[in-house]
Amino acid sequence: GAGVSQTPSNKVTEKGKYVELRCDPISGHTALYWYRQSLGQGPEFLIYFQGTGAADDSGLPNDRFFAVRPEGSVSTLKIQRTERGDSAVYLCASSLGQTSYERQYFGPGTRLTVT
Amino acid sequence: GIQVEQSPPDLILQEGANSTLRCNFSDSVNNLQWFHQNPWGQLINLFYIPSGTKQNGRLSATTVATERYSLLYISSSQTTDSGVYFCAVRISSGSARQLTFGSGTQLTVLP
């Protein structure tokens, strides 16, 4: 009965570098979401996958951000040319994928620090 | 987009006291979840409550969807209840599935 897992738990990188953040959803969950939480704020939506495809990427802030989910399970969020403003906690959530209003289950997050 | 407002923004309690946190939202929703973010940053599911009332131990929640608000009650608070409480909703209309979060209530329970 594992929950959503995310790796790494912490990532420190230098400005301009490339980073990948990984999310393992709950087994059997076809819907997967990425959110970003800046200090002192609530999480904000980035992208939603249904199966392998990105059904809604309207929350991605710019083209430096990209996410994939090639086999419909694990997802990777990729950030190119990182900037100090990208520092935040990146949260992944998953749900069954059967209805639009079902409960979402969140992982522990990856804290990204760009120096 | 939908607006989610939580009040109060900050709350300091003595251990053993009761509290009520409020979440107002500006549009019809069909998903509402309450979370507790502990001091280590982990977002813990408390309730999935798009309508009605639920209880889990010392915590209970009520959502009145027709009046666009939800309340989270914490009774006999403990120091481990400290952290940020978030309300998050999903708008009923349209195809978007993401949750929109409020800005949270920072709760501090003093021993």
C-alpha cells in the first residue's frame, strides 16, 4: 500500500543547470499531477497527465519546464537552464483517473534550491 | 479562475483549545480537500469533503457547497497539530482537473 513517492527529496543545483525530478504514483492511478509550492504560498498547478499524455499543461510557467510519463506510470519533471526563481517544493499527486472530481493523493515533494 | 480564501491566516492556540478554520470559494466545486502540511513540508490528506460533514478523531469538517464554504474543526488541540492547513477545490464546470489551493492557515499550538 505504498503512497506517492518522489525522488530526490532535496536537490541543490547551480543556476543554469538542468534537473530532473521523479514521481512514482500510487499503483493503478492513471491520473498524475505536478504542482509547485513557493515559500509561504499554497501549491500551484503545473501539469496533468491522463495515462501517457499530458492532458493539461496550462500551468507550466515557460518552455524551460517539461514533463513526461512515457509508460503511464512514473513521471519526470524536467527543468532546463534553472533560475533562482525556480526554487520551490515540487509536489506530485495521483488519482484513479475515473472522474474529474476524485480525491488526489500527494507525495512528500522535492525541495529544489537553485543557487 | 476560482478564488479560494482561507481565514484566519494565522492562529495561535494553547494546547487543549478548540478552533475553527474557514475556507470560502468563489464558484461551484465538486472536489474539496483539506490538508495539513507539517513542519517538515509533508502534505497530509485530512478530508475529501465536497459536501456534507465528516469526522476523524479530534478533527471534523463541514462543507456547505450551496453557500460556497467549508469549515475545519480541531478540538482539544495538541502541539502536533501545528503547521499549515490548506483547503483545495476543483471547479465543477469545464474540463480542468487540477486543484486550486488557498493560501493556508498557519496554526501554532503552544504547550
